[in-house]
Amino acid sequence: PVAALLLVAGCAGEEPPAPQVTFTAGAVSIVARPAQYCDVELTECLTDVAAPVRLAVPPGAPLQVTVPPEIAQTPWQVVFSYADAAGTPTDERSTVFAPYERSAWTLELGAPEDRLLTAEVQQYGAPKPNPQTGEMEFPIRASWVICTSGACAR
């Protein structure tokens, strides 16, 4: 345990603090720290199981997602799940936003009775070839998660 603390303390000066994402529904905003955050080389990753935040999003209401420059300057997207009026869950994703393309995006579901369950901002890391196939992979460097009330357990 002491060695782990020294390792974390030793790295604290090398990397800037992890960026945070703001989620807004109506007049209520909440700031999320990353649930997963890797260094630029994707060699060291930290997972924070307590990072997902909760925000009540009424059925049919849009969710505004705002990212800081540290995320906006890289490719990013929003992956989300929602339930329709019958309660059938659906998983979808935004397009991948190019570096410097935007720092905010509004998630709007298709029907007024659709209910958002979760949304996750995913920041892409640098592409690298898969050692087995040689094909380029686009790894997720970091993610920020929001759950609506009752939608996800910690």
C-alpha cells in the first residue's frame, strides 16, 4: 500500500488533472470526473467506480453534454442507452466528433416518451495497429458516465 501511494504521488506532478465533463438537463447541471482515464500512451489507466454521476432527465428532455478543450481537441463521441414507451432498451451513439469540431453536443431522443438511461462520453486515444491483425484500432482513452435515477447501480 505504501509503494502504491508513492507511485501515485510520483506521477501526480507529471500529468495534469483529468478533465471533467458537464451534463445538463433543464436547469440542472452536474460535473463528472472520468470513470476511466489513461495517459496519452494508453499504458497506465485508472478506473474510478465511484465516478458515474446521477442526474434526473425527464422523458423526452434533451441532455446537453459539454466537454473541456482537453477533450474537444481529440476525437470523441457519446454512447447512450434509452428506453422507449414500452420499456424496450436501445443502445445508440453520436457520430465521432473530429478534433476541434465541437465542445458541446445535445442528445435528443426520437420520441417524447423515450427515457434516457445512461450516457457516456468517450475520448479516443491515438490509433495504433493491432499486433495480431495489423489493422488500425481506435482505443478509448477516457470515459465520463451519467446515469438517470435508478438506471445504474454502483
